[in-house]
Amino acid sequence: MSEAPGGIADLRPLAQAREQKAWYFYDWANSAFATTVSGVLFGPYLIAIAEEAAVDDRVSVLGLSLAPGALPAYVITFSTLISALLLPLLGAVADRTSRKKDLLAGFAWAGSFFAALLFFMTGDNWQLGAVTFVLANLCFGASAVFNDAILPLISSESDRDRVSSRGWAYGYAGGGLLLALNFVLVSFHDSFGLTEGMAVRISLLSAAVWWAAFTFIPFRGLRDHPPADVEHIEGGVLQRSFGQLWITLKELRNYPVALTFLLAYLFFNDGIQTVISQASVYGVEELGFAQGTMLGVYLLVQFVAVGGALLFGRIAATRGAKRTILGGLVVWMLIVTAGLVIPEKSLVPLLVLGAAIGLVLGGTQALARSYFSLLIPRGKEAEFFSFYHAMERGTSWFGTLVFGLVYTFTDSYRPAIFALIVFFVVGGLLLMKVDTARGIREAGNEVPAVI
């Protein structure tokens, strides 16, 4: 054990390790919503409920006539647009307080409450499901801002890829475990004396309970970190937060490398998020698989992603995060191309495709988070991560919008999924332009041995 000045044992590494272990469990907690709700059950169940209310295979949304099959994409688009507007303001608030863990937990528990209300989406009441999902998804994105802003506070620059990758691995393990239980419930609902609809509703409720319960671990295990390098701004909390946001927006031009990465992330993450959110709809509606089968495939994705996140973390330790992410984007291009031609009701190709998604899913997301953290100036972690999540949660509306429009015009999910290749191509080309070492120096951080 190292010693602090004066010969006293330095216990800070042990305290940091304890915080990291507690932090991992928020990925474990919120992945229940990301997998069971967003990834698998919400889209197809919303379509089924909307079809009950449809007139001439159309439902009315804010004066627009939409096919029920496109409804999940438009709901996600709307919720993420709201996120794009609100998350940067929340980041400004977070950087002016030491209570980031309290904000994380507060939004997590609010999101789990709204997610629990999905249990009451029955009959033809698809509007309840749409509204409560929008609110839950907004809280999910907000809590993720505070969670990711804590990463630079509990890890060094050289350790960040490992910590972020392990967090994502915890997330996929936790989300996968609950999904396995829900897979059994939905697939064998008759054995439990339940209708398929009731089994789906119970599964949605279980994700909300899981999210809320496991959030207590980071809430209790993390400590408050005082804000650093915060500019003095007059006024109340809200006025100071708007002022801080304005300062950060003006200062962003001083970090061109971070801006270039954010632009790259906007594109390739749009593709990733849209594949995740629409994969279950694609499998059920286009390929003709039962909901239980898609639950099984998604379960495969979850557990492969645990190993994928850890594998990408190891590769990044020797090859650097940027090169590793670029390799992952090539695999994503192959995945959406395969989605264009995969045979209908052919299980083996679907399983291979699911395994490929799992391999790159955890790795690209984990490394994108840790890579961006190197480009953030100290004291502005939450604000910069709020812009990052405006790209992740708030700009994925473009991918889902393109997906929904292509489906609307072609009446097929195959060209809709293939159209996402443009996001990976453009994102990869922009990422190739990012000068990692320069960006780290501009942010005032230490340059790791391997970048």
C-alpha cells in the first residue's frame, strides 16, 4: 500500500475502488429498463395495443395519421428530442453541486415510477403507454448524465477504459439476468396461468422495480465530490445554471477535438441506438418470430455483450480506444447489411446476428464513454456528458425518424434497418479525424500511455 506524505498509509486507492464497485451497480440497475422495456417488450406491445385502437390501420398522433407499426419509432423520437433540450441544462446544474449521486438516484427513482405505470397499458389505451414511456425515458437519460459525470471523479485517465468497460459489463449482466426471468415468464405464460399480455405487463413492472431497488447501491456507496473550477455567476440556482450553460456553450469552441468526437458520436450512436430500439420490432413484424423467441435472442445479445465489453476494454489497453471503436463500427456496418437479406423465420442466422450485435454493442458504448471523458476539462464533467447524452439520448431521434420514414414509404423493415449504415459510415469517417492526444492536452488531462 502506498504512503501519503508523513508516512501515513494512503487509503485513497481503496476508497476509490469501493466507489467504483458501487458505481458499477447503476449500470446493473438501469439496464433493466434499457433491455426489458426499451429493447424488447415496449415496442411490440405498444403496436399490439395501438392496433386495437386503429381505424383503417391508422392511429392519430397530434393530428398525424400513423401506422401502428411505426408508432414506437415516433414515440422514441419525441422523447429523445425533449432530452436534447433538457439534458444540457441538467448538466449545468450538476456541475455546480457536490450532490451528483442524489440527482442520479432522484431521476432513477422518478423514471422507475413512470416505467411502473406501463403495467396499466391495456385494452386500446396506447396513449398511456406512450406518455409514461416518454417520461421514463427522459428520466433514464437524465440519470445517465449524472452517472457518467461521476466516472472521471472515481478513476484516473489511464484506468478509465477498464472502469467504464466493467460498468457496461455489469449492466449487460444485470439486464440479461432480469431478461432471462422475463423470457421464462412470457414464453411459458400458460404454465403460470397468465395471458401473454399479462406476462408482458408483469415483465414491464419487474424492470421498474429492479431499476429502483438496485439504485440504492450507488446511492449508498458513492460519496459527494465537491465541484471544481466553477465560474462565479450571480443569481439563484436556476439563473446560475443557465449562466454556466451559456459559458460552456461559448467555451466549446476552445475544445474542437471534443466537438469533432461529439459529432462523430452523434452519427454512429444514432445507428446503434436505433438498432437496439427497433431490433425486436424487426424480428417480430418482419422476420415473423414470436415475441418469446425475440426475448431469447435479446437475452443472447445481453450475455455476449458482457464478454464483448470486457474484450473491447482489453483490446483498448493495447490498441487504444479510438482504433478499437473504429473496428467495432466496421462490424456494425456488416450487421445492418445482413439485416437486409436475413431469411424470414430462419433461427440460426438470427442467432449469429444477435451474437455479432452483442460482441460490439457493449464494447463500442463502453469505450465511447471513457474516450470522451479524456476530452473533458475538470469541473465540467456533467455539462460535457450532458451534451454527450444529448447525442446519445437526444439525437437518436434522427435514426429512429429515418427508420420510421423508410418503413412508412417501403412498408418493409429490411430497407429501414439497412438505411442505418450511413450513420456508421459517416460516424467512422468523422472519428478518424479526431486527434486524441491534442484533445486530451486541450482539456488539461494527463495523456495515458496508450491512446
